[in-house]
Amino acid sequence: MNGLVGEKLSIITPKAQTTRHRILGIVNDEDFQIVFSDTPGIVKPHYKLHESMMTEVKNAMVDADILLYVIEFGENEVNEIVSGFIKESYIPVILVINKIDKGLQKDVAEAVETWKSIVPRAEIIPASALHNFNVDFVLKKIIELLPEHPAYYPKDELTDRSERFFVSEMIREKILQYYKKEIPYAVEVIVDSFKEEETIVRISAFIYVARESQRIILIGKGGNAIKWVGTYARKDMEAFLQKKVFLELSVKVDKDWRNNENALKRFGYQF
């Protein structure tokens, strides 16, 4: 979606389950408006958090005029939730094989043929978001398939999310990049204060974890780990907000927040 919209709206890491919320990316032109709905990845729920994520996925598919299903080169089976939706719905399906730069040309051609047999009614497009290969073609195909309808949003809007939301996601992205094992998945970030002044934005955020041991790891010896997160998140914020940023991070324990509906609602998840 970042490639199609032309802005970094969704955080990017090699880890699974990076996206937790449904994020809209809006592309405007004189003749069209496209509203992309980037959803969490499909997971088997182990926590109420996962249940909320899957609700977001299902709602997005029901609302869609086109299903853009992105898989990675090397995958060879469709998720059962998506497969069931494709069979039951009549909306157009575009299946994008991403990261084809990792394969040889003949292997990519074989993958295209394989996916044609798996999802016969889908338009199969090999692409590489990293190298911007075929991204424009995907956009062109979407424009061809979209139904005519008045614009849903003002033409100067890029997303439905606030600056505070993207700031919290930048912090979470750095945690996903820096820490291993269960730490990134036990973390939620809330921006407590966002004060914009003429030359600087002062931001205070809480990082929540599920256990005290995770809090200790997150902070690190002498606070070095959390300083790294703050330093690199702040650089991204300054590029995004186009202002200097003063960032203050605090770590709190909210036991078993991933299974607590009240905590999840406070963190912006819906059921």
C-alpha cells in the first residue's frame, strides 16, 4: 500500500503480524479516488487481540469493491478465509505476487501459472514493491475495475488516521525491528501527549507490556535499549511531521492486556 499511495502509512518489518489495525490510504486524481484498506495479516486467534484483528480483515473484505490479495513469491496456497470469500463474492480479484526480485524469471512465470490454477478468476500480477516494479500496472488495473461512485473523502485527504496514530506506529515499528521473540508481540503503544509548537512537537508516549520481565528487557541495561527505540523513532517522526520532535517514552505493565477487552478498547481495537 505504501508504494501505491506514495507515502509510508503502514509500518514495515520482516516479522509476521506487523499490522494490527485497518489503515486507509487514499489516492486522489482529477478523475478518481481510490481508498485502499490495508488490513492485519490473517492469523489463527490465540488472544482477543487477534480476534479484533480478524474482525478488521472480514469487515474490510465485506466493504471492498475489489479484493487485492498480496502474497509473497514462493507461497503456493491461498488462506482459507480469503479462499472462502473469493468463492462467495462476485467482486473482482487481483492477486499480486510480491517480491519477485527474489526469484528467476522462469520461476516467476511458473508461479503465475500455478496461481492461475489456484484462483482461476483472479488477475495475476507479478510485482516487486521494493523495486517499484509493476506497482503502476497494479494501480492502472484497479482504476479499470473500480465502479463509478462519488468520492468518499475530501480530495486533499491521504488517510483516515491521525498523526498521533502514526507516531505510535513508528515507535512500535522500532520495537519490532530491535527486539526478538515475544517482546514485540506483547507491546502496545499509546501517545499520551502531543503538543505542537511553532518549531517543535513535544510527544509523550506509554509503551505497555504484559509482564514485568518484558518491561526490564524493553528498557535494557542502563536504559540503552529504550534509548535506541526513542532515537530512531524520533528521526522518523521528524521526517513525517516536518518539525523537530522531543520524545519521551515510559514503559508500563498491563497484565494480559491482549486478552482484556477493556484494555483493547482503550488501545483502539474494536469487537
